[in-house]
Amino acid sequence: MTPRPLKVGLTCYPSVGGSGILASELGEELARRGHEVHFISYERPFRMPADDPRVFFHPVVVNSYDLFKYPDYTLPLSVKMAEVSRDHALDVLHVHYAVPHATAALLARDMLPVGRRPKIVTTLHGTDTTLLARDPGYGPAIRHALEHSDAITTVSEFMRRETLAHLAVTRPIEVIHNFFEPRPPARARADVRRDLGLRDGEALLLHLSNLRALKRIDLLLETASRLHRARENFRLVILAGADFAPFSAEVQRLGLADRVVVRTNVTDIEDYLHAADLGLFTSETESFCLSILELMSLGRPSVAFAVGGIPEVTAHNETGLLAPTFGDTAALAALVQTLLRDPARRAALGEAARQRARDLFSANVIVTRYEELYRRLAV
């Protein structure tokens, strides 16, 4: 007998970032498998599929009352979650990031009759564990939300260890890695490179991020400056999920104005992944680094520091190159140089990266695990 389709509520931060991208892609894949998906957030999530008859968006309205110094999001979110759960008989509320989504989900569940309460799955992506868990104003609430969720997942073993270390959660934590399922590029590689101003023989180093402090854009530009001084022939293309203006002065100071190209809020990322030669990342920590996986899926290796969950994504000397010491931009630049000067090795790493992405981090592998989790809870 074919299992019945599930009804899943998804809540995430809708801005550009790994958690929002994962939630959007997960919703799309679940709908493709016949499930009904309901996004609940204050804005349509970045990359949320459009015009899919099985995907719905329920906006949360946040009012600004003079009574409150700061607008409250948690309570309106919980009310909308309860409303959608009741009206659409949701099986699962899957919340990405504990703050404030898991707390709102617990409130929503308590508003509903016992027989109509969805199960709550909380997925931890990063700063809710590595940053907010250490804050006495947030830590106890995060731990409470996790202990009362029906299931907890993290996107890497690194994140699982961090959660146990900082929050001492007693509930089981399941590691379900991120996934990425690339669409065919819409434009030819040569056309994208020409639009970006690349000349013949120039390598395209690609960086994708939301530019938050942990991404260490200062170190990214410092690494590019080292490559520039070494007279390497490259362009650094940054797909920015936020305003790049705060870094413009540093680009000028380092003499990189003709080496750095910035594009903001890009949705057709496959075009740029296909056009790239390799990825470059300088994060201080990463729970996973979805951007590296996105490049791997198109057969492109990356160079990065071996921090956080990155070594779980890409294997040093097999699918990419990792500098062992965070902040050592000289070592990072040297690794980039080895790949710029050895196209054959770059291609071999890229093909191995593509295979690793397919074997370990494809939708077929990861979404199936989420489906299995939902069904275990929804019985």
C-alpha cells in the first residue's frame, strides 16, 4: 500500500542563508513527492517554489503597538502556526532554527486540542547553538524548546556535538546533512563569464554567502589580495546575500577594484556555479557550508579553512583543499594557487566532488531521511 501524502508546515528565516535555502529546497522536494507543504513566515522564503499547487505560503503579520518597545514576532507566529495546523490538519511542524521558531511551535501546539496537534521537528543550523545558547537570555529557552520538541536534527556532527556541549540536551539528536539538487544552468558558461567581465585565461573564484560576521569577508579579501600580489590571473565573484557596501572601502584599499565583482540576491545560482573554476571561503566557523556543497554539485572544488562542519562536506585532497589553521590566509592563498596552476588536478577534484555530492548529499538521500522521520512521528 502506498503511504498517504503528509501535510508539513515549514518555518524558517526567509532571508538569504543556509537555513532558509534548505527549507525552501526541502519544501520543493516534498511537494514533488506528493506531499502538501505550508510555509509559515513573515515573508516568502528565498527560493521558495512558485506556482506549485502543493505549496502554500501563510504570512505572519507583525504589528507595532506603542505598548511594546520592540515588535513581537513569536506570539503572532505561534498563532499563525496554530491556525494553519488546525485548518489544514498538519502532521508535522518542521521549524528551522530554534529561535524563535521552536518556541512558537510549542505555543501553537498547546493552543490545539490534543488529537489535532502536529509533531514538532526542530532543525539546528548554527548560531542558535554556537552563539545564542551561550546567552543567558536565550539559552534556557532554547534548551526548553529542544527538550519538548518531538525530534531534533542538526545539519552536521559538528553541530550535534556543539549542541550537547552548550545545551546539555538529553533528547536524541539526529544528524541529517544539508542537500542540494541543482537545476540545469539557464545560460552558457561563456556567456556568464563574459557578462562578469572575465577575459580569456582568467580564473573565476566564486564566493557565496550572506556576508555575516562569521563569514569573515575581511579574510576573503586579504586572500584575494595575496593572489593579486602574486600576479595570479583571476576574478573573485561574490554572490552577496546582503549589502556589500561596508566592504567597498577595503576592496579599494587592497587595490582589488578590478579583481572583485559583486552580484546581490541572485536566484539563478546554477549559472554562476557552472561558470566558476573553484570556490573560496574564509569562514570562522560553519555548521555545514551549503555553498561548498552547491559548488560540489556542479563539479567545482573549493578552498576553505578546516573549521566547523566543513570537513564533513568536502574531503581535503579528495574533493577540495582545506587549510588547517583558521586565519592563515597565506596558506589559503597557496592552496588556491596550486589549483589555479594545475587545471587537471582541479578537474579531478571537481569530478570527485560531484560524485560525493551525489552519493551523500543529494535530495534522494537526504529528503528520504526527512520523510522517514516525519512518518515515524506521524503514526
